[in-house]
Amino acid sequence: MDNAVIPIVSPRATGRVTISSGGTTFSPPILPSHTAMPFHNRARRVWSMATALLSVLLGGLLAVGLQPSAMGGGGAENLLLVVNAASAESIAVANAYASLRGVPPINVLFLDWQGSRQNVGIAEFRRSILGPIKSAIEARRLAPQIDMVVYSCDFPWRIDFAEELPKELATTDKFPSGSLTGMTMLHAAVDSGVPAWLDPASNRYWRPLDGDGMPRETVGFRGWYGWGPQGELLEAGGVRYLLSAMLGVTDGRGNTVPEIIRYLSTAAAADGTRPKGTIYFVTNGDVRTKTRSGVFDQAVRSLAKLGVAAEIVKGTLPVSKRDVAGLMTGTADFDWPRSNSTIVPGAICENLTSYGGIFTRSAGQTPLSEFLRAGAAGSSGTVIEPYALQAKFPHAAIQLHYARGATLAEAFYQSVHSPYQLLVVGDPLCRPWAMILEVDATIGPDGGGIDPGKPWSGVVEIVPRATVAGGGDVDRFELFIDGLRYATCSAGERFTLDTTKLADGHHDIRVVAIESSPIESQGRWGGSVTFANGGRSLSLSASPARAKLGDTIAVKVAGEDIDGTIVYAMGRVLGRASGSESTIQVPSDLLGLGKVTLRATGRKLRGSPGSVNAAPVTVEVVGGK
């Protein structure tokens, strides 16, 4: 099957893509299958598959040194970033997030969504959004590694399902709507044909509470895990989910693109920092706080055992507090600037109220976007009247899960039993309290060092190593090539990579280490390498390197022993060319604002088949004339 790293979805161009030397259409390279090693320890008990066929595209002309990634958090390889190709704002936010988190191109999906950015019927949601997402995950062979679906901005935040309610429910459910993120998380229920998402305990990933009202454990999430009725992790069967979040909302009462990029940048920098601040739980006479405040005392005590400061205060917001590392409150309206308080980077700030996730300008109550504007890493709100039901809002344990080291997305979904109406917005990968792993690797049977100027050829052994901050053990390592998981091995083992089965040229390579606690924190090491086996070469250049919106960027490819080339960026094809040398004129509007990495793959169609990847180049698109 011809698919994979080169995305399947065609770009929605704002201008015409032309090829100076003439063009021809050809399929992306067929990706060779590889047998992945089985997961180990805890994961082996859950995943019964001994092998998984994965495919890998190719890459690079000039080898560069590999190094530990600057990203402290984990999971860029485990998310699918969904972008609205019809929205310049959505593309700009996605460009920024992909750069901040190192999202591989194969993990980016463009959907040409031109419908409402407020609401959509469930049939259309299933047909035009959820269905293509699930199809892309399967077609790109990402299913074994995707844990979450992350939307950029400018998708409908409310899903209306009145049309599919049974007659007995149609007269009793006065507000038949769910959120984009909640209904995506409950994708299996949405596809079931019955409204199983209405179950007040629909989310089995929710962590059960002990007698003191707090969860005993916090567990990491994987999309292939199955969950039983009591939240147990099953060896076979169970319900599967995909965590989901929106990076931002620009519609109506949402945030601007600069605001979204600012809080995403702050969140990414907060990973592993263990913020020196206080998590505040606010109480008052409103039912919005009474619904959750019964366990605030125990939440404070549980956080204190972790060395995290927490405090219960009265009112609607903490006043003149410069160290807000987290917040739970309940009020219809609030004015954050008047509180004279400051949000610490990485904080989850959350308010229980009816319309916090509604962004139409005529809606009452303060939207969640106010917390994000003030610097929170994430917040949530319901998109329709939910009533004051605890199951539909995050339990106070959200701050405990977060302080134990969970990602923002994991903290939210472990604390919400019925998430179908809750919209989660922010950086799902943010992990301020995670145990960050320092990862390194050497090459060769004797564990020798890496020569940055020497291409790889033949069979290469990669020896991974990692240490866990604060102690702890490493459970396993995962090897990713060009965004696809190639293999796994246990701590103390090594990877064997046959480079002859992959294309010549540039490749992105990452080694991800996963620690052995139930939280499964990650760390990663990686960079770019060159494979040299078939004698092919391909170069890529772009001019100008810095362009304004409305400009055209000339992208030149030139190679040896190739018949055609594909040029692509951020999950979509920009153009195809025949021959050994071509120039493609790419409208800057197609790339969107921000820094974008361009890539090219050449392929031999006649004679001895094979492919080669060019070293990527990065261009920047800025606004204004």
C-alpha cells in the first residue's frame, strides 16, 4: 500500500502550485514493514501482540550530531495534530505547536473544514472530522503509537446529537450536545450507533476514589490500553479511548493567535520544573463550589505529602497571590486582572460553571479563555448546560494527578467520569511535576560514540541509556524513525537497525525512554542522521528563507539517480516533480505564519527502485507587507 509519511490529504492551496520543469504524479515510496519487538514489563502484561508491523519512510543528506532533546515533556510521537486547512489561524497555531513540541510531519493531519466553528451535527462530525482522523491513523500505520488527538483552533467546539437520540431520551435530554474533545475521547461510543457517551461513568480511565475521596493511583495512558468497568487495566478487551484537547479557540470569546502561542510556549517551558507555587482551592456559598469542595481538605493534605503547597481560600478567586500554581473555583463570572494574582507557568486553572466552554459573544458567564489569557497551561468548560453534576467536571484530584507527574491531558481525563460535554483547552503535553528522563545512546556493538560526519550504512546497533530524575528505573525504550515507531527494547537491551531497508539520505531518529512506574513518564534523545547505501542523493533549497504572506517561495530540488520528487511540509504535499531537477513555486499562504520545515523525497521509478530524502530546510513566513 502506497502511503504513510507523505500525508494523504491534499492541500487546500490559496494559490496555484507550479513546477517549472513539468510534473508527473507518482505515489509516495512504499514503506517497508518491520517487526517491532514486544513491549516489556507492565506493558507486556497488557499488550498481547508479540509483534507489530510498522513502516518507515526515509531521510537525509548530511549527518548531524544526535543529542538529548530539549523537550522535557513527552509524547509528541504519540499525538495526532489536526489542523484546519481552511483557517490561517489554525495553521499558524499548529506551526508553533509543532515547533515547540517537535511533532513529526507524519503526525500532522490537515482537514479542509469550512463549516461552522461553533457547532456541528454528530453525523457530519463523524463523517468529516472523526472518521478522517481515525482513517488517517490507520492508513499511516500510527495506530500502535497514537494516544491523543489534538486539535489546533477553528474547529466546532460543540457536537449536537439530538438527531441520534432514541425516542425515550429525546423528550428528557434538554441539552443534547457534547464537546469536540469529549466526543473525540469517547470515539468508540460515538461510533457505536447508540448514545453510550451519556453514561455518567462512560470514562473508565477515570481513577476510582478511596475512602478519603482521593484516588490511590495515577496511571499513564496509552491508546491501545483497554479499561474495565472498575477502571482496571485489562490484558485483553475493555474500552479504548483517545485523549483529546484543543490548543485554542479563536472564535467569539476565545483567544487571539498570539495569546495562544504565548501560553503554549510558557507551558512547554514548564515541563519538569516543579513550580514553586501554591495550588488554590476556592470556596464560597455558590453551588458551583459546593459541588466539589467536600474533598478540598483531603486534596490539600494529599498534595502536601508530595511536597506541593496547597491552600483553601474563600471568595471567587485568590486575591493578590503571586504564586498560583493551580486553581479550582466555582463562580459564574470572574475578573482575573482585578484579583491582582499571577499564574505560575504550567498551571491548570479550572472553574465549575455552566457556560465556561461556550464562546459565542452573546453567552453569559466568564469563558475558560480568560484563564489561558492570564497564562494558564490549560483549562476546561462545558459547551452546554450540564447542571451541577460532579461527574461532568474535573474532580479536585485533577491537581493531585498533575502533581504526581501526569500530563495535563492525563490529569484531566483521570478526574472526569463523564467527559462528553467538557471542552479541554491548552497544552495536553504539559508536565510540570513529571520525573524527566535523561536519555542518551551510542552506536556500535561496543557502544562507541557517534561521528557526526559519518553516514550510516548496513546494519547499525543503537545502545540506549537513560536515568530517571530523582531515582527510579527505566522500563523500556522505543525507537522512532521519521515519526514512526520502529521497534522497542527493554532496559539493558539494544536496537538493531538495518539501514539498507530504508531510503538513502536524511532521517529523523528518536529514542524514547519510559520509566517503570505506573505513570510511565518519558524522555527522549534524537536528531538527524544520513543513511548511505544506494548511492542516491537529493538536495533541497528554498528562497527566500523569510517571506511575507502573499509572497511565493521558490523550492528547488536536485538529485542523482532519481526520476521524481515529492516536496512536503507539516503533514501535506506541496508539489510533485519529474526529472532530476525542478523548482516548485509555493505560495507562502499555504505554509501559514511561523517557521515551517520543508522536506523532499526523491524516488527511482525505473531500473533499480529506491528512494532518497533531502536534508530539510526551514523557512519563516511573517505577516504584513
